[in-house]
Amino acid sequence: MKSTIRIMTAIILSAIPFCTSLAKTQKMTTDRYDLLFHKVDKSIVGTWEMNVGNQPDKQPVFCQFNANGTFISFNYTEGFYHVIGKGKWLTEDNVIYILHGEEKSAPITYEASDNRLVFGEQVSYTKLNPAYASR
């Protein structure tokens, strides 16, 4: 009987480190939480200006992605801001979806860095100067 109790005690004591290692959880950052559950990639949040390249006659288009999952696109002509689109957005696995009402756009791959945002392979944006973006 004593040997059985000793064997059971040894088994329980040897299992404790294994069980506690399984019970540990990893801390989740707010950015990771927003990405997983709200589908909002914080690297996209901000106001961006579309690169128009060597087309000086083309008006620049701006797009502002908000942390709450909404966006607004606009241009600046003749001293006024003109809204040209607004809606919601969400991301999944480096793909962005633009939502207009109940319509979900086709998935578009994106790549975001500190001051550059590229949709697909052709459309690219750069981050605006914070002083200009706050106007």
C-alpha cells in the first residue's frame, strides 16, 4: 500500500510541471487583438496620399483609414476637400476588403510599412506629413 501511494505521488509530482506549462497563456497585444477579432491592421491606420507618378495634371487622391474600421477617400481641388468615397474596411491574412454598405469588395492584397502602402502590384500610397493630415 505504501509503495502504491509513493508511486502515485511520484506520478502526480512529475505531472505538475507539464500541466502548468500547458496552462500558461501568452500575453496578447492590443494590435494583435484588433487584427484577430476586429480585423483592423494598425499599420494601415492613418491618412495616405496616392502616388500619381509623372502625371502633374492628375489631382492627388487621399485615403484615410481609421482605427474603428471606417475609411474616407477624398481629393483637394480649388481649395476644397471633396469626398469621393467612404465605407468600412477589414483585413485578413494580408488581404483587405472594402465594404460599401452590405457589398464586400474583391480581396486585394496589400503591403504596409512605416510610410508606404501598396495595394496589389500597382496602386501605392505614401503617408502624409502629420501636420498636413490634421487639416
